[in-house]
Amino acid sequence: SAVISQKPSRDICQRGTSLTIQCQVDSQVTMMFWYRQQPGQSLTLIATANQGSEATYESGFVIDKFPISRPNLTFSTLTVSNMSPEDSSIYLCSARDSGYTFGSGTRLTVV
Amino acid sequence: QQQVKQSPQSLIVQKGGIPIINCAYENTAFDYFPWYQQFPGKGPALLIAIRPDVSEKKEGRFTISFNKSAKQFSLHIMDSQPGDSATYFCAASKETSGSRLTFGEGTQLTVNP
């Protein structure tokens, strides 16, 4: 199955700033996904990112807050914009190949 | 229709015990049912998955039992070890249409030595 490299692994950011999280997949995949996970809780899908088309956002998530890029079949970025402490969470990317593979996550703390 | 209900929320067993985690789904269009294992600070890792054309699948110490009529599936961990202590998530998707995973709420498993 695909291997995903996600970075940064963690960051502490000031409120009002933006952070871009990168995911690199070691093989070409059509579908990539971005999730948010609060500690001790399940995964919540933010959006689905297919190469060559606009990302599809889930209810409660908007493009202005979480812009996503998908420039090719092996790479995607998620930006968390104009951050507030409520954005503190773990952000995970995922890719669909033979199954669904996950990156190791980005632990974001907004102060 | 899109929910996956998982129980229990937490589970403590002794080494060698057989923890069982249960999931129930509503959407009969789901055709792919994976289980993920997640350690603190790591992303979820695929443990084992099943499709609805079989009632049981075994990989090493991990077994999925699937009951299509009841819309339920469960994970059994044989001869559990302290290293199995982690959070386990069931999930479901309509894989044939390439849809995303719907996750259960998670079960925090502790295996005591």
C-alpha cells in the first residue's frame, strides 16, 4: 500500500496566522482526503481532494478557512487559515490506493 | 444512513484475553469494512478489512466477523498482548464508488500484563 509522508509533525502557531500542511505519497493516487482528529476522538473528514478538480468540503468546513491544493497525483496541501485556539487539533491526510492509508498526522496548537 | 456505531468506548483485558469490539452500520450500500489501529502520536494504520461477500476473515491474531443481515461486524484479538494497547476504529465505505470512509467512534483498548 501507499506510504504517506506528512509534515510538519507538529507546530505551535500564533492566532491569526496560517499553517500549510503537506502530504507526499510515494505512488500516484486519485483520491486524497484531509481529516481532523481531536485527542481521544474519532476522525472527522474535512474534504476530499481529487487531482484536477476543486476539493469537496464536508458540512461545517469551508474553502476560505481550509484551502486545499492538489497539483498532481502524489501531493496535496491543507492550509489552516486565520487560526484560532479552536483550530488546535491533529490534522491527518489520507490516500486511497488498494485501501485507505494515513499519514502520521500534524499536531497543531494555536496560542 | 452514514453512521457507524462502535462499542465499547474503552476496554481493559488481561494479557492472553480476547477483546471484542463491535460495530453496526446503517447504509446497506457499504461494501468495504476496515479496522484501523492507532497508537498515540501516529496516524491510523490498517489492521484488517472485510467485504460483505464473506462472514469471517482472519489475519494472524486478528479476526473480523461480519453479519450482513444484522449489519454488524466485529474485531476479535486472539491472545492479546500489552503491545496491542491502542485505539481501534472500525470504518465503512462504498468502495466501488470510491467514496470516503465513515469511522466509528473508536475503542481504547488496554491490555494489562
